[in-house]
Amino acid sequence: MATIRIPDKIPSPDKDCENLEEAFGVWRTDTKEIIRILGCRNASQRKKIREIYQQLHHKPLIDSLNSKLPHDYLVFSDFKNAVIMWMMDPSERDAKLANKSLRKKEKGVDHLQVIIEIACASTPEHLMAVRQAYCSLFNCSLEEDITSNVSFLPLRKLLLCLVSSYRYDRELVDSNLENSESAVLHDAIEKEFYHEGVILMLSTRNKYQLKATFECYKQNYGNSIYQDIDSSGSGNFKYIFRLAILCIDTPEKHFAEVVKKSVVRVGTDENSLTRAIVTRAEIDMMKIRAEYYNTYKHSLDNAVIGDTSGDYKDFLVTLLGGKI
């Protein structure tokens, strides 16, 4: 379900590193060559390129990208940020995204959706790797920083439970459990949302079990769980509660919405757009693309092309599997 296109025949990592160094040039960087090479390599190939580049040039490739890629205009800065994010180790990248989101001093909780994406739309192995990377990078745990930066106790508890989870990752569904737990969800939504049983459920059950519970909810109560949440009022906890369910149930819907929101407003939200495409290009971008079209009756690729420009546009289009 990835969208990046890897050539049938690719050069060795040594040759890729040689070509990259040539592309950096003396006076001007050949950004098209950078896109052609790095935009068409998967995570394991990019890791090998990073390792070989370090051996050959005695400095990290990301440092060279940071110094050599143009950044004097906003569109160049967006391009550089996207390439660097793409070239990071995925667990370190997500750890840095999580840290940045927790450091934001903004009203509301929109910035916390990054934490939910990492906790609920990732594999158990990736979430564990992110937590380990977070400790190495920031000398504290992700849980410590959530505790320090999220003051609202119910929300803090939900986030802590979600990031601490290690879910069973195989298809296993207990039909009796889905019926009883859909009732727990219904009761929580009708009353105050915050419910110890619901937090335990969302943070421990395997995703197949939870998806079955959400479907059982619809069968038992006539509305989807999303409809009932939306009609039950507003609030920060409700927003994160709904977002967690969506990222567990159908993450492609969430990321399609992230892309839509990033391009629909006056002025592109490049940070959100970059995050959505870079983090999902090797996971489920084909599903996100299909969901985007089904929901908005418009091509995701065309939306990106119409709202971005220059090397930034070309790089995102490359990650989406297009040709430049």
C-alpha cells in the first residue's frame, strides 16, 4: 500500500552516495537529482545510504542535506524540511515530532494529534521504537514529557495509557467482549466520556477487537460511534477521544482529513501536509489516496500539485508515486 516507486534496478548505496555528493556541487545543489535518488528509496535503502555516506565522508548525510539544500525562501525551506524528515530513521523522526508537539504552547489540543497518530496508527513495534528513540534523544521518556506538558488530568491519563500500550498484533476477536464493551462505550458517550473502562479498552485491546467493537456499537445503537460522539457536545477530551478511535479504526480517514485541512485553507499548512505524506508514504498512502477521493470527490495528488510548488511539490509528488 506504499506509493513510492523504487526502480527495478537501483545503484549500490556507494554509488548513490557518490551521486548525492556530486549533486551537492560546489556552487549550486542539483535538487532534481536529490529528489530522483532519495525519493525513490525505501526505508532500509535510505538507512544503508546514511551509513555508507557517514563512512565515506565522515559526517552525517542529514548534516549535508541541511547545509546544502536551499532554504532562503519559504518554499525551499519546506522542501528541505520534507527531505530531511524523509531521511531520518522513522522512529527518531516520530520521536522528534512528538517532542515538538509537546513543546508547543498553544491553546487547544490540535497539536496533540501527532501523539495520537504515533500511538494509535502505528504498529506496536514502531511505537516501542519511538519510545526508545525519545529516551535517547531527549534524556527523558515520552511519558515524562506528557506528564509535564499536559495539565488536564483525564487527557493526560488517556495519552499516557495510549503511548504505553503494546497491543497484541494478530487478528483475534471475542464476540462476547465486543458486545459488552460497546455498551461501556455507549454509556461513556452518554455521560461524561471520561471512563476508566474506556481508557483501559482503547489502550489495551488489539485493533481487530476494537474495530469489531465499533461495528457492534453501530449495530446495537443505530448510529456509528462517530455520530454519537459528534452529537454529544464538545471539549478537548472528546476531541482526542474521537481522534484515538479514528486512528485505531480507519487511520486512512484521519490522514485524508489531515491532507484536506492542510490544502483547503488560505495558505498551505506545510508542516501537516509534509507529516502526512512523509510518515505514511511507505505504510498506507494508497488507502489514504482512495479515501480522499471517496470523501472529497477530488484527487489527493491533484490537491497537492495545485497547492504546492517548486522542489517541494516535486518531492511530495515523487513520494506519492508520480513522475516529475
